[in-house]
Amino acid sequence: MNHLPWMTILAWGIAAFFLLGAFINTFATNKVEPEYRRWGYPDWFHFVSGGLELIVALLLPAMMTRLFGATLGAAIMVAAVATVCRHREYRRAVPPIIVLVLLAIVGAA
């Protein structure tokens, strides 16, 4: 029990987060589309976000592709932080910042 693969568990947890994000961005369009529109993104952009998040969710669990997944996930989280900060929604920046830190830990391991 002392040798649990914490980085693997963390990577899978973050992958689940991105899988949920992909699902929400792709299928919860009634809630997501107005926010993307308010932020100035085109109506179809939530599908791009969902697709990229799905790619991250698929890349993170495997050790060979984990660094690529962490890098893409970090880019997505930086964009999320920039978007909400640009629109002065600072409280909404907290979750992506936490995920960004966790991605840095997973990517560095």
C-alpha cells in the first residue's frame, strides 16, 4: 500500500476532469454556447474545446503520451484563465489554475 502510483492516479483523475469537460462542452450546448458567445468566441468553438479536452483525456493516462497530454491540457487551462480574467471573472480562474498546477506536477514527473 505504500507504493501506490500517485502520479498515475493523479493523471487518471485529471483525465477524468478533461473527459467531463469534453462531455459538457460537446453536449451541454444550452449552457455552454451563451458563455462562449459572451466571451467573444464563435458559436462552434465549444466543439473545438470539447475535442481538445477529449484528446487530453486520452493522452494523460498512458505514460508514453502523458507529457503531450499535460502540455495540451496546460495550454487549454492557460487559455481558460486568460479568457475569464480578460472578462473580469476572476473567481472562475481558480479551478483552471489548480488544474494547471496539477498538470505541471504530472508533466514534470
